[in-house]
Amino acid sequence: MKRKNILFIMADQMAAPMLPFYGPSPIKLPNLSRLAAEGVVFDAAYCNSPLCAPSRFTLVSGQLPSKIGAYDNAADFPADVPTYAHYLRRLGYRTALSGKMHFCGPDQLHGYEERLTSDIYPADYGWSVNWDEPDVRPTWYHNMSSVLQAGPCVRTNQLDFDEEVVFKAQQYLFDHIREDGDQPFCLTVSMTHPHDPYTIPKPFWDMYDDADIPLPTTPAQTELDPHSQRLLKVYDLWDKPLPVDKIRDARRAYFGACSYIDSNVGKLLQTLEETGLIDDTIIVFSGDHGDMLGERGLWYKMHWFEMAARVPLLISAPGQFGAGRVSAAVSTADLLPTFVELAGGTLEANLPMDGRSLVSHLQGQGGHDEVFGEYMAEGTISPLMMIRRGAYKFIYSEDDPCLLFDVHNDPREQEELSQSPQYRQLFDDFLAEARAKWNIPVIHQQVLDSQRRRRFVADALTIGKLKSWDHQPLVDASQQYMRNHIDLDDLERKARYPQPCQNQ
């Protein structure tokens, strides 16, 4: 049987609970909603760390952050950690990445044969968190300018990036269909919207009215758990109320940015249709984490609440899997074993793997219902872990009070159950499981050691001659367009799709 191509599309900071294929929502996503109707939608998909780099390193490797040193947005991602790109290359796939993956360190490929664009974020250690000085707020921390400056725009840094990401991805698909041979591809297309700053061009802003934008529920800051309170200080919101109109503007721009992502998904789907690749391509859509968007008074990510930790996940392969929904809790760490099984391969038995294949879920046969998460970055003073299983979510810390929620019956997580007598046994069982799974003193020391090494190295590398780790996409202009060492008629014929008949 011909092996299917894989088109893996990622959005950045897209909060699953806000999307129309998960519940009532004003957000307009016609292309993604169509994919969701045709495919398998995972109703409880989570990231394994609610921050860009740690989440992505776990997503591509299938291993939890503490196993691979994915502690924060400046964590070094070791080159010897196998990724789904390594696995698929060994299975004969062409592997390419167009867009963001926030790899930090000198290896900027991690198994991808090629990256079609640079990254939008720096590849160095400059964003290392510092547990040695927990009360110091670095200048590079998020602040609230994203909300206070929210509104429509003509152009932004992020629009420049995503336009290139989608264009290069479309070109990759056109090139694939014009080349000889039937080698399958795995193309990852990773956009940076709807990540803040909350601004988007008027055509997408005008898709919504202020009246369409529900306002968040914001309790008093003093009622929040300690980690939430620290996050407010991280992004300089503690004791500084936001204007209601700016909260609405930020959410409206975010909704527009979600529609912008959807329009880009539409372009990619159209390219698959035009090239005849649509029937031979498995389409996967997901993200790295969500966005609190003002709910509970919080913004951005960095916590285990549903808005920050739940991600969209839908897989569309009509003719291979029937349309359906999966209610079990799964995570983006499960994507590597899923891609390998879909490609007809098997996992290496002697290599570590935390993710579990979703193929039995895709086939309607059920499967695991469990997610483990780890967070050790901004706002933490020690590891903040999470177990999601069945109806429950347990948030574990040895420095903060542990939290317990019934997300089936209380999806907005308004009732914290750790002090409830009827949940005492469940809480005690979760706590015992977490303590057996995670050796917090050891992990804590590993994080501190890594932070100290990276701060030292980052400081040293600012002195003297700069050698950038940022990915430089190679373009050989001598092989582009018309060149005198290439036969013109032959070039024009090969570059045309569909190709004209030889005798015309």
C-alpha cells in the first residue's frame, strides 16, 4: 500500500476551549471546522508543558521535559534526542519544517532534512529563567503591552513570518509534485499566530464586532493560587487593573488571528487539492499551548488551567479513519508514536518514550486516557507538575498547595476540590502517585544546574565575535528560475504543473 504523506500544521498559543469545534464560540474557522467534521477530533488534548520551547521539544521527541532538559524557553535541546523527523527519515520520508519550532542550541534541524524558513525566536540561551533570584523580573519577560496596544494593524513582525511560512510550504508541495519518484513527505507547517501581540489586519478584525466578544471571568487577585499570583507579577499585572475596552480589543484581535490561521489552513488545503495530493495526505492540526485571554485575570500561558494547557488536535484522513470524536485525555507527546505507526514503522524498543500512539483512538477502538505534564519556567520557584486522567486534573507542587479539579463537570475549573472531604482519598492517591513519579529535589537541582550553566555561557557569548545559532535557510540562486546551464525548454516543462505533453 502506498504510504501516506503527513501534513502537520501547528498554530501557536491557540486555546482549544475557545474554538467552535469544541463548543459554542463566535470564532469563525470554516476550514478547520470542515476538517474537524471530516476527521477525528480530540476533545481533551493537552500540551505537556504550557510554554513554547518545552512544549515543542516534548512534541517532537515524545519525551517529557525533565527527561530531555526542556526546562524553559532557552533550554538546550540536545542533538542526540530522537524526534519524529529522525524516525520518519529512517522510514524513507522526506522531512521538512516551514516555520517556528523554537529550537535552542547549535542544532537547528533535529532530524528535518531542511527548514524552509528561519525561526521567529532566538536560538540562544538569553531567555533562561533564574531560580537563584526569584524576585528579580528580567527585562525580556512578557508585559501587558500586548493587551494595552491591542487593535487592528496593517503589518507586523508575525505577519511577515507567517506569510513566508505558508508561501514556502506551498512551494514545497508544488516542488514535491513536480519531482520524479514517489517518496512520501512529512511537512510541518508551524505558524506563530494567534500568539500575542493581539493585533491583526482589518479584514480579520472586521470579521467581529465588539458585541461578539465575551468578556472573561476575573476573580480578585488575592483569591488566586500562589502560582497565578506570581504570574501576574511576571507580566507586570499585579495590582494594575486593565481597561475593559483593551481586554475586549485583545480578545477580538485574538479571534481575528484565529481566523487568519484558518485562512492559511485553507491555502494549504487548496494547494493539496490542486496538486492532487489531498487523497494521499494525512492532515494533522494542533498547537503548542493555549492562552488564558484574561480568564481568572490571567494572560498568556504558563499554568495548567484548561485555557493555557488544552490544545486543538484533529486528524483528518478520509478513507482511512471515519469521522469521530475522542473524549479521552491525550497529549502532543503522543504525536511521535502516532506518526511512526501511521508511516508503517515501529518505535525503537531500547529508546525512551513517554508518548503513546493515538492510532487505536483514530480507529474508534479506544486507548489511553492520561496525560502527564511538567512546567519549570517563568513564574515557578520549583517544578509544577500535572496529571490529567478520567474526569480529573491534579496540579502538583512541593512548594505551592496542590490543586484538584473535576474538568468533566466543572470545565471552567471554578471549584477547587483539594479540601473537599469527599475527594480526600482521590487527592491522597494523586499526591502519592505524583511523589512516586517525580523526584522533585533531584529535578529541582537539575533545573538549577542547567539555568546556571546557560546563564554563564550566554553571558560569555555576548563578548567578542558573535556566532549566531539562528537557522539560515540555504538558497542556491544558481539553481533558481532561468539559468544558462539549464536547458530552457526542459526547465519550463519541468516547472509547469500539470506538465504539457512532450509533442506540443
